[in-house]
Amino acid sequence: MWRVELDRLPTCMALKIRNCNFGSLMCGLCNNEEETVEHLFCSCTMAMDVWYHVGVWCKSPSVFLFDIKDIFELHKMTGFCKERRSTFKGIVSITWWILWKTRNDTVFNKEKPNIEKIVQNIKDLSFLWYRVKKKKDVITWDKWCCFDIV
Ligand SMILES: [Zn+2]
């Protein structure tokens, strides 16, 4: 996230601006538009689908992202209590990471991105993160899958 905030994520367009050309400039997830940070995390159809499913899972209000800054502020717009808001902020960070990792797997390992798999990876990794953060078994997998926390 800090690399995104500093505009230092090596997307295809960012590399082109730095005179590093590796072929296609198209988005690694959807292959429909040029890959910029804003496209990859906000307007990409794959990313929008993932944000939708994360929002439904976490029972947050509808997610509309127009700019990268909207993602940094997303947890503040949920109306959640402090504990849920903090957890949701962590899930948003993990969602960014999984989207970027999926993009890299698609570009470099020729894997086909799959919405269900991406959302499942977000749930899996965030469950582990939450349990480590809480330092004890405070939640079951079934409750986590319903975002039934505190
Ligand atoms: Zn895309």
C-alpha cells in the first residue's frame, strides 16, 4: 500500500514512463485497458468484482471506488464500530495484496485469474492475520466466513 501511495508500484504504465518496455501495456487481470494503479485497483472489472464480494462478505455499504484515495478511506465509510472498522481496514489491505499477487501470477506465471479463488484467498489470509492479531483463538472459520466478529 505504501508503494501505491507513493506511486511506486511497477504497473505496465509506470514501467513505460520509466522507459522499461516489456511488451503489452494491458491490465494483467482483465487485459481490456492499459494497466495503471487506478485501473488495476479501482476500475478493473476483476477488481470491482472482488471489492463487491469483499463488501458483501463484510456486510459493508456498497463499495464505489473512483480513486486510489477512496481505498485508503474505505474503512471510514462503513459505519462500523471501532473493532469492525479496524478489522475491515486490515481486510482492505489484504485485498490489495491479493489483487497485486494475482496480477503477478497472471502476468508472470500465466495463471488465469478467478474471482472465487481471489475472494477465497482474501478470506484465508485475513483469517490467519486476524487470529495472529488477536493472539488467541477468538473466532472460528465459520464465524469468519460470515464476518461475525465482536
Ligand atoms: Zn483490468
